[in-house]
Amino acid sequence: GRLVEGYSGPLIIQVMRQDKTDLEKALDFLLENQIKRATIIAATGKRLDHTLGNLSAIWNYTNSIAITLISDGWLAVPVGRKKKIQADIGTTVSLLPFGVCSGITLKGLHYPLNNATMNVGEIGISNVVAKSPFTVAVKKGSLLMMILADNSRIEVLR
């Protein structure tokens, strides 16, 4: 990207290429500047194609950047290999595989799993935090964890 000169407010970067989404351009900027953590707010917008595109695009960056997405009443975290989350008991947690995911282990949730596999089209909707912190682990694949956060206190510990 190119920095815009003469602007004293927030950093504005012009990227002339249009073969990437705005989110991808922002994540490329973070990579170029060796930034390792990002919280992305309101990445879903009002268009389903943008929502699905952004949720799909993050997987190109999760090996280099720890990404958390936050929107109205929820947050989403790519699991990587393992995530430990502090959340209120009773908080709703859902899992969505982006491709085949194997070696899925859930601890501290009402419906635990041990070394399970989820395929495309299989979703783990509306599990519930039974013990906090809870852990979600996956040995292989891209697994997105979504946590309803309307009135819950949530912290990604690692």
C-alpha cells in the first residue's frame, strides 16, 4: 500500500489493486508491518456475500496473525490448533468447519468431543459453556469458533 501524505488523522493507505477485498488489503498491511494480532470489528456488513467472503479470506492469514472478529452480539475466532477461552457459564459456543477438520477436542462445554471429525456442511451449533475456561482444539483443518456475546464476559486466553 501507499501512505497518503498530508493527512493528520487516522492512517489512510491507498491500494490501487482491486483483486482483493478491503479486509484482505488491511490484513496484507498487517503482515507487511509484522503485526501479529488483529481484532476486526463489523466485518460482516449487510451483505451475505461480503460476510462469507471475509470469513473465508481470513484463513489465508491465520498462520501469521491471531485474528478475532467481533460484530453485533458475537465474536468469532479461528481455532488454529488450540484456543483457551474464559467465558461466563451458559454462554453459547458454535463451531463451523471450513473444510474437513479432524482431531477436534472440546473441554468445558456441555457437549464435549474427543478427537472428532467434522466435514463440510456439518456444524456444531449452540453448545454451552459448562466450565470456564474452556478449550477447543483441532489437529487438522480450519475450524471457526463463534461465541454469542450479548451480555457475556469473554476473553481469549491463548
